[in-house]
Amino acid sequence: VSVEEMQEYTTVSHHLDDDRFIGLQPRLHPAWLAARAERIMRHNFSIPTSIHTESRVQYLAPAWAGQSVTVGAHCIDVFERKDRHRVRFDCLIRGEDGTDLARLRHTTIFKQAND
């Protein structure tokens, strides 16, 4: 993710002017990191809509813009609750130098009863 992309994400998507995320050497915004779970799910499956229900995020190291990040995921559960099909998976976000940046446990509804 480029420095410019993170600056735009922070100012446009989140309406923030926090130097930690828009300065000359910005960090990756925590919400951007957490959103990688939905992105990897949509990369691997054709799901037209989803409803995020829960994320547990463990930030492991400072994450800076201007680097490539790799996201991996492992499905740990698929279940139905209240007529909604849900998936839960664990993700790992790793920086280009091999540093683990964050771990996520992500749960989302991928199919509703009327779908």
C-alpha cells in the first residue's frame, strides 16, 4: 500500500487529519488492516454481499505505508445462526520484510435466509 493510498484512505474514508496516518511516513490505519479480512474473502469467493459481525484484531508490530503486505487466511468455521450463514476465519497480515503485522479472527454473514 502506497503512502499516497494511505493518506487518501485516512482523509477521504475516515475524514481524519492525524499525522500518524497522513504524514510523510504514515502508519497503516488500523481500520485498513482490519478490512483486509473482507478483501481476502472476496478475492477467494464470489460473494455479492456480506455483513461483518465481529473482528478480533491483535496488532503485532508497527505497520508502515509504502510497503507490500501479504494477507493469508484459514477458514475455521462455517455455521448458521438465526437463519443466516456465517463464516469465521483467521487471517495473518505480514509486511514485505516478513514481519507479522496483525492477526485477525473475522466473522461475517455471507448468506441470509432470503438469498
